[in-house]
Amino acid sequence: MIKDLFFTEKDVQEHLRCVYGTLALGLIAATIGAWLHLFTDFLRTNFYISFGSILLMLMLLKTPHTAENERKRLGYFFGFCALSGISSGPLIEKALIVDPSTIFTAFLATAVIFGCFTLAALHAPSTKFLHLGGLISSGLLFVVITAFFSRSAFMNTACFWLAFVINCALVLYDTQLICEKRRRGDTDYVWHTVELFIDFVNLFNYILVLINDKKVGFWEF
């Protein structure tokens, strides 16, 4: 079993440079979106934000990955990131009321956790974490069903923690899946960035909720 195979594959390395570089720009776009929510009245209706996000995702999917369409697809991606930032605005706004420092703490914790799981995926055998796909799908289905029908505070808390663990597992899974897709000839770095962007933002939201609820004593049973 060959470890660190990633470091011998120049095509995969170059692809991931594009992915993570685009991810950094996407996070900046999301920050701008969150800022727009906090300091303006821009798009405060959840319906329009959700509709816009879905529309941009569909347009990105429908637009072929070619050199001619690259700027257009990047525009769709950055628009999606900005709307994601706007949708996180209410959560960030609430965090500012509780303790403004929690936002930086949550972002730093997210970056560390995301980075650690990314490195773990890259250093592991190339398909080790791809077997998590079935467990992740089953876990997400369980969380959705339980959260929908449960009226227990304990079960809601358990679902929260399970969803958090699943999101961490998704970082492992998506990172190795992107590498494997590139090995098979898939060079669509924009769509691959979308997958990791969603993982990062969800992880940030979970951590921010956790820190804020700790501050107000929500988890004290």
C-alpha cells in the first residue's frame, strides 16, 4: 500500500492548487456577502437567497467546462459564494450580539479542522476514505429523519453532533474524491471547489453555533 501517492502526481497537485486557490477567493466572496447582510438591507429575504443559490448552481452545472466558459463559470461560483455568505448573515449577526470574538474563533477553528482533515486525506492511501460514502449518506438520512420527527432536546443535540462529525468526514471523502476524479481525467476544478466550499461553510456554521450556545449555556442539561 503506497502512502503519500498524491505527492508523486504532478497533475493532481496542480489541480488541487487551482481548487484551493479558487476556494480562498470563494471564501472572500462569502465574507463580502456576509458583510452585505450585516451593513445593508441587500437580499434579506431567504426565499430569494435560496432561489438565487439554486439557480447559480444549476447554471454552473449546465455550463460545460471549457476554456471559453471558464470566466462565466467562475462568475457563477463567486455569485453562489456571495449568496452563501448572505445566508450565513443572520447567524453571524446573532454571534455579534453574544460575543463578536466568537466569529474569529469559529473561523480559526474551522480553518484548523478543515486543514487537518485535508492533510489526513492527502497523506492517506488514495482511496481509503472513499469507502465512507455509504456511511455518510446513511448518517445524513438518519439526521434528517430524526431532526424532523424528534421533539426531544437531547436527540436534537445528538443530531447536531452527528451532523458535525459527518461534515468532518465529508472533508476527508470529498478531498480524496476530487483527487480520484482528477486521476480519471476530470479537470473541472470549479465544481470541485464548490464541494469543498460547502464543506467549509457548513463546518464554520456548526462551530459558530456550538461556540455561541456554549456562551449562553444552551448545552447545559
